Amino acid sequence: MLANTQIHPQHTRRTITGVVTCEGVRLEGVQILIKGSDYYSGTQQDGVYYIPVTAPDAVLVFSLDGYQQQEVSLSENENEYNVALKKKGL
């Protein structure tokens, strides 16, 4: 018999992926940061990114020089987020 057992919710690690574009062109070198942390990733040459997250309600911040920063709130049920950045000044 277990005494004083507490159940803590386990956050499952999952990998979020997607493609970052601007006007249909895939962007390389976009930084993707998990808001409130120091953990980040970046897009590859083909605009694809992968970033592991544990919090079900994490927010990803997408940024690249010359483009408007964009934040994306994650849901528990989705693992793919394609993002279209806009150039600054447009």
C-alpha cells in the first residue's frame, strides 16, 4: 500500500515542426524561440524547423532580421505549424 502518494501531471515532450515562408518563399535562418525560456531552434535551408516542447500551452516566437516577429500559441492537439512572416515596413 502506498502512503502519501501524489500524482503530478506529466508534460509529454513532443516535437513541433512546420515551414516558415514569406510570400510563398521558404525562409532559412529564422529563429524559433520558446517564449519564457532560453531554448531555440532555427529553420533549415528549405524553411523547415523542428523544436521539442514540453508545455502543452507553449508559445513560439519566430524572428528574422528584416521581418516582423510573430508569436504562435500552441495547442495540445497540433504538432505542425506553418508560419508566414511579413517583411518589415509592409
